[in-house]
Amino acid sequence: MRAVLCRSLGDVSALRVEEVPSPPMKPDEVRVAVKAAGVNFPDILMVEGKYQVKPDLPFTPGLEVAGTVMDCGAEVTHVRPGQRVLSFARRGAAMPARSSCRAPLSRLSPTASISPRRRRFPWPMAPPTSPSTTAAT
């Protein structure tokens, strides 16, 4: 799968889209075909090394993702393949459109962080899951 990677802390211009191995899906996770990913102020701070959460390098930033469910883990019951969803993750949601990712994308995020997306909104205009969202496709 493709992901935005931060290999060193500093300016966001150093972020690169790279092919990375697709991690195995856990029973409480959902695989999502990405349509849009949010860019938040905490994402920028994390890449600059100024945020209180300091993940090990390399890491994939990103707190939000919107897309269509491709597959569900055995314990997932409230969404289904083909359903459009929004997810708030602790990090790892920065995926280019037309890629796939796991959601909730963090060992600590509950599957309840996935919510159905309202169909009346186009992907870049879907309502944000946090107040500081900027849609990126």
C-alpha cells in the first residue's frame, strides 16, 4: 500500500509518499479504500517534533481518513464492506487517495471511532471529525 512517511523530523516538505507493506488486519479493524485524508495542526507539529506524542521514525502522520470499507475484521459489526466511512485515528491516516489503509489505524483506537459518512457531502467536503480539519485529496 502507499503511505505518507516521515523519515526525519523537520519541515513537512520532506514527507514522501512511499510503498510500504500492508500490515495484517486485526479482528477489531477495518480496511478502508482511501478517498481523502485530513491534515491537522497536530500532524504538522508531530512531523516537526513539537507535539507531545513523539512516534518512532519512520511513521505515517494523519489523524483522519475518509473512504469506503473494503474488508472488516471478525469482531467488527457496525460497518460493512462497501459502506462509506470517516475515521479518527491517533496517527497513520495519511494515505494518498486511491490507496488503502487499516482503520482505526492504531492499536489503541477503538473500532467505534469509525462512523458512517453522510452521502450528501462530496469526499473533500465531508464533515470533519475534529474542529481543525482541512480536507486533502
